[in-house]
Amino acid sequence: MSWRDLFKREQLDTTALQALARERFPSRRSETATRVMNVLHTKFRIGSRYLLPSARLVQDLGFDDMDFFQMLRAIEKEFTVQISVEDLESKMTLNDFIACVEKASVQQFAGGNAASQRASV
């Protein structure tokens, strides 16, 4: 039985995903983890038991090239960021990926603040 088959039996709401994120990821990362896990769970039908910090995106979660690209675009849309494909590795874990999303969010926020400050001058 694959993880996609298990998904059919499991539908988590946002509160359950938040609890899983707080349990499995450091507190400073739990909000980002919740949003990433929500995308993976709802759009890609990955069961919560597979959403572990050590889960490798390709090997453990079963993303092929097309799935990986679609997942990356879904995350970029969710966070309104751009993530460089060069920053990602095929052996990347979910925890590593969440760190990349946070890094891209911080860079986007810093860039947005600089642009708005220049515009107001």
C-alpha cells in the first residue's frame, strides 16, 4: 500500500496540521511547516505519518521530476516567493526544504521593505 492510498483514509484539518508541525519542527519554524505540510497534504495527498522532518522529498515522499516541479510552484504560490531550483537538492529533507522556504520568504520580505522604503522617499 502506498502513501497515496493511505491518504484516502486520512483528511487532516488545519488545526491537526498545526499540531503536527509544532510537534515535529522547531517552534520558530512551525508556522512555515504548517503551511508547507498543508500544501503537501491537500494538493499532493501525502499522509501525515510521512510528513517528518527527515523525510526526503524524492526518495521518501516519492516525488518524481514533474511532481517536484509542481510542488515547488505550489509552495511559491502559497508563500508568494521565488525559490531557486539551484538551491534544492534531490536528497533534500522536508526540514531542509522548509528552511529554504523560510530563507526565500525573508529575502522577499527584506526586498519588499527596501523597495517600499525607496518608493516613499
